[in-house]
Amino acid sequence: MPTIPNTLDLQARLFVHLDPLLARNRRDQLANRFERQIVGRSAEGGIPDTALATRAIRLYAVPALAGELDVKIARASSYLLSAKPWSGDDYAYRLFGLSWTKAQEHEIRAAARELIMQQRADGGWAQTPYMSSDAYETGLSLTALVTADPASADTVVYQRGVDYLKRTQERDGSWHVRTRAFGFQPYFESGFPHGHDQWISMAATAWAAMALMPAAEQPQAVAAR
């Protein structure tokens, strides 16, 4: 199973190579971020940020600080267990976070069931309760499920999500998701298709490709037996 990439992973890795002191400062910032997350934030922020922070700290923790960071990770896990998900990202990253913080198996299964309950009739997942399914949230949700339990790739739920992604892929191989962000930054082209929707579509294509990988590996594993 490929490692799940995210900005905090890449940022922490870059800091370690550039300047060990800078890396330590960044680790301290992430630890302090836990304190802000525990008191709660907006519906779209606290859960994903906490999950990603635990991933970065667990991957790049200094052994001498293991005890202190374990306490913070345990607090983050408690927060994730008590937090009430609202958006699609909340449900997916709650499952990611509980897996990364090594929560109890029954707690991870419960979070997975909650995420599965958000699947739409078309097989996809949506970013909010008021939106239609899209490839971004579907790819993210499937990847969260298979990260928590690799056997999820064999389930009907997973296959329905895969079918949704296959149906919605563009002819050029990408997935197009319409942005819901306000255009407060100067527009420029990255080279990715879909114009003003290119940034969310880029993320959607990445998550969709990651979600399809386990499904593609299943027939190969069976054939190799």
C-alpha cells in the first residue's frame, strides 16, 4: 500500500534536510497546533488539521521527545473520537487520524462505518451534505477506508466508489471538480486542465488515482496465487 502523501509530510521532510533546528521549531509549532485544535475550530478545519498534524509528528518525531509527543497524540486521538464530523473531509480525515494515532480497533471500525454511511446512491461521496458527489471526496474517502483496513478494497462499498470514479473520469485521464473557493488570489495557469477549477481538480485526480490503485492490485494478487 503506498504511503499517503500530504503537505505536512513533505514540509517536515524538507525541513529535516535543510536545517535540523528549523525542523525542531516546526515540530514545536505542530505540537502547539494540537493545543489549538483541542479547543475546537470551524466545522471544516479542526478534524483534518488534527489528523494531518498527528501524521507529521508520528513520522518525524525525535526519539528524545517520544514521551511528550505520545501524550499529545493521545489527546489528539481523544479529540478525534469526540469531534462531530460535518463535511466529507471531516469523516475521511477522522478515519485517517484514528488509524494514524492507533486508536482501538472498534473505534476505527465505528469511524469507518460512519464514513461508509455518507456514500451516495451513485457510489460517490460529497464534500458537504448540500453538494453532489465528486471525485475529490470519493477518492479521499476510499483512500481513508483502505488505509484503515486494506481488506476494504474487496468490499461492495469500495467497488461502488471505484465504479463512480471510472464513470466520471475525463477522456484526458483527469477528473474535473468544480471549485467552491472564492477567487481572492490572482489567477494563473498551472498547466493542469479545467481552468479556474484546476486546483481542486488536481487534488481530485491525485486522490482518485490513489483510490484506484488498491482496486487494480486485487486482480493481480488473485492471478499470482
